[in-house]
Amino acid sequence: MKLKTFGRHGREGVKNLARNGWMSFASISAVTVTLLLVGVFAALLFNLNEIGTQIEEDVEIKVFIERTADEEAKETLRNELEGISKVASVEYQSKEEGLQQLIESLGDEGQVFASLKDENPLNDAYVVKTADPEDTLSVAKSIENFKSVADVEYAKQTVERLFNVMNVMRNIGIGLIIGLLFTAMFLIANTIKITIVARRREIEIMKLVGATNWFIRWPFLFEGIMIGILGAAIPIAFVIFGYDYIYTEIVTRYPTLFIDLLPVYPFVLQVAGLLALMGIVIGLWGSMTSIRKFLKV
């Protein structure tokens, strides 16, 4: 396409926006609200996914060794654990380390157990982590049958609930985003359709004198793209400044928070790029679907 023709299509697209006035404003507003919600949901969804990943990575299986097991039996058990294909790491934890960890985890109340150091009732253990956290349940059940294993702990109910909740939240977030995008596409398609209906006779004449479908289609595509870009401008600014403010507030007020949010950069730039791309795609799709049937003369 020649640069002169490209400029002509761009100018026609701008004129189409101006001709429709309130309808163009309504479409831009609809895209703005839609992408604003998409941006908020996307930021929330990505952070929930990150938090879920952090929590999942902390899921572990504690394999308590029988107190009668000698060093050879312990080494044999370690080799068996490392031999499981789904296991990522195996670390030995002595009963002294286990008791100290218990005392520290309970804070001031943990000092009650300090007197047990001389007669430690705990067992030595192996701390096992799987490559995929969702394999925790199956791996833990298989370990229960190994020799020299006194007990296996893996917070069964907590692990199951965690995976179920994370999967549900991810699916709900994705479903909402898809629904919002289709709503915006529908609104843009209707707006551009009004423009096309008003110029139907002109389009028919252009077709009869030899204008190609793409020559007629380009101004409307530019119109859709501009609606998408203009509609994405406010959501992009809101996500960049809003997320930066929230992140700074959380880090400042809760520096010891046990979970980490995604860092501001490059995360907000990635979301901004995603919103801009969504705006363009929404505009193009709305234009394409609304003009298709009017090009058949």
C-alpha cells in the first residue's frame, strides 16, 4: 500500500469517528471500561498466580525415619526417595534441627519446648519436594510403603484445598476476561455497523466502479483500531500508576509479608502492552465482522 493511500485511509477513519460523534464516544467508553476491568483482573490474576506458585513451591513432604533405623537404612531410604521420578529434592533434617524449627515457628510460645532438647521426642526426617507441587499427594502415598518410614506428613487437606482454590480462581479470572473482551467487540461492531449502514449506497457505488474490498475496508479498520487505542489509553495509565502505588504501599506498610507481589517493572509494561494489543484486536475484529456482509454487491 502506498504511503499516500495509507494516509487517505487514516483520514477517512478519523472522519468516520467524527461523523458518529456520540456513538464513537460510547464505543470508546465501552472499550475503556472493559479494558479497565480486564487490566484490574489481569493484574490480580497474575499476582494470584504468582502467590499460588510461591505457596505451591513451599509445599513439602516430611518423611519421618524410624528411630531404630541405622545409617545404612537411612542412606537406602534416601536413595529410594531420590529415585522417584517426580521428586525434585531430598534434604535430611535431624531431630535436633526439627525441634529447633518447631520452637522458632511458634515464636515466644515455642520456648515451652526448649526443655525437650535433652530428651528429644522427634524423629530424624527427610524433607521431600516434588518437581510439580500437584504431584505431592501421589508421591506422599507411595512413600508410605517404603521401609524405615515411621510416618509421612504433607498436610493433605491443606494441599488439596490449595490446588482446588487456585485452579478455580484462575478459571474464573480467565472466564471474566474473555467475557469482557467479547462484550467490547460486540459494542464496537455495532458502532461501525451504523457508519456502514449510513454509507451503504456510497459503498455500493465504489464497488460498481471497481474499488476493491480492501480499499473500502481499510478506513473502517482504521476507525476500529483508533477506537481500540483510545479506549486503552486510560486503562493503561490506571494500571501503571495504580499498581505502582499499591505495590509501594504494601511493601512500605508490610515489609515482612511472607508473599511477594510481582515487581512493578517490567510487569506494568507487560500489562500495558497486553491492553494496547487487546484494544487493537478488539477494534479490528469489530470492524471486520460489521463490514463483511456489506461488501457483497
